[in-house]
Amino acid sequence: MPELPEVETVRRVLSNNILNLKIIDIDVRYPNIIEDDIDYFKNNIINKRIKSIDRLGKFLIFNLDDGAFISHLRMEGKYYYLEKGSIDNKHIHVVFHFDNGYSLYYQDVRKFGRMIYKNSDEIYETKPLKDVGIDPILNKKIDYRNIYDKIVLRSVSIKTTLLDQSIICGLGNIYVDEVLFLSKINPHRLSHDIKYDEVVNIVDNTVKVLSKAIEYKGTTIKSYTSSLNVYGEYQQFLNVHTKTICPVCHSPLLKDKINGRSTYYCKNCEV
Ligand SMILES: [Zn+2]
């Protein structure tokens, strides 16, 4: 699943390519990707220009002259920006055609990705964006106390709480393992046992890990940005995820499952 740094990389690359292009047609080949009525989606987007692209957590927001469409890549979604007709396969489900002879292709092998159109006044006031938690990269003034108060209400593991996007958004499986390692917190610890100082560490390490991962264009374990000819290089900085030996105490790392997600941690360093 692409995480915040990979989605931010997609946002930056597309922003360099498609701003101010007018969408002149849309092909929808697999209707379930679109959460709206297909005609409503098309009628609100065709003949508009993409003015800017924003991101909140793992959502991409394509702002139009008026309104926006929101896209979530989920497990396997990818965009290609290519000349019209230069790519075709059964996994391409939505195609936006521009007035310059190029098209934006949305490919999704697993078909879990979703798109929805919103009027300008609905973008942040309605689902899905209204339920998204604090984006630690966009939010310069982070209210640690507020995050702590929400985390300690949960009775599930801290890893599960951080993967749920409603308190802090943008952390996925890879970066949660890295953040908890740097914060010296065992991923199985229950959220209501986490101390205030530990929450401060988690948030600060989240900003640190995600900022550096954005700088290195994400992690290419499975590549989500290769369709845009971008290859992430953050994997060289991973401490625990997919690793076998702790870089600090040199004992073997443990690998188990939390909510079905592979979890790597050091039982000596993370308590
Ligand atoms: Zn260790």
C-alpha cells in the first residue's frame, strides 16, 4: 500500500505535468472505482482545468476551476501520464483525456482505489476528508495533548491505533514500524498505556521519518511511483521493517502479525 511519502511523491510529479490542462473527456471502464453516479462525476469534471493538487494523509485532491475530485490509491493504484492511446491493459480503469493530446491513466490491479467529485464547499466538510486525522507534514503546530487524549482512549495496540488514519494520518505499515522503533515502543503495547512523553516522541519521529522519506521519494519495496518514472530510495534508511538484526543492540528482530500486517521490532530496544 502506498503510504504518505509515496502519495506525496505522486502529487509532486503530477503537479509538474498536468496543472492547467483542461480535461476534455473521461473514460470509466470499471464503474466501482467512482463513488458517484458516473454521469455526475463526468459532468462535473469535463471541461474543467486542474488548477492544483493537494494531499491530505493518503488522499490526493485534484482541485479544478470549481470543485475537486479526490482520489485514494488504496492497495495498488497508480497513475500514468502519457500520450493518448500509448498504453492499454485490463487494469486501467479510468482515463482522463486532456486538451494537449495526453491522458492521465488510472491503473489498479486490485481495484480497491476510489475517486469522488466534491463541490468546493464540500471538500473538507464531508466524507472522506472530514474523518481524516492530523496530517503531521501539513500541520506545523501540532497539538500533542489532543493527540495523547485520543490515543489513550483506545484499547487496541499502539500500532493498530497509528494505522487507523483518524488520529494521525499518513502512517502505513512500513513507517509505523520505523516510528515505533525510533520511539522505543513495542508495537504490541496497548494504546491506553502509552505515556504523554511517548506520544510526543511518536509524533516527532513521525514527522522525522515521513519528511526524510518524502525527501527520498518514498520506499521502493513494491513500487507505486515507477509508473511516473520515480524510484524511491528511502529503503536504505529502514532500521527494522524487512530487516533481521537490530541496528542498535544487534539482537535478532522479531517478525509477527498485528491486524494481519507484518510487524518488525526489537524486543530489547522497544519496550
Ligand atoms: Zn535492539
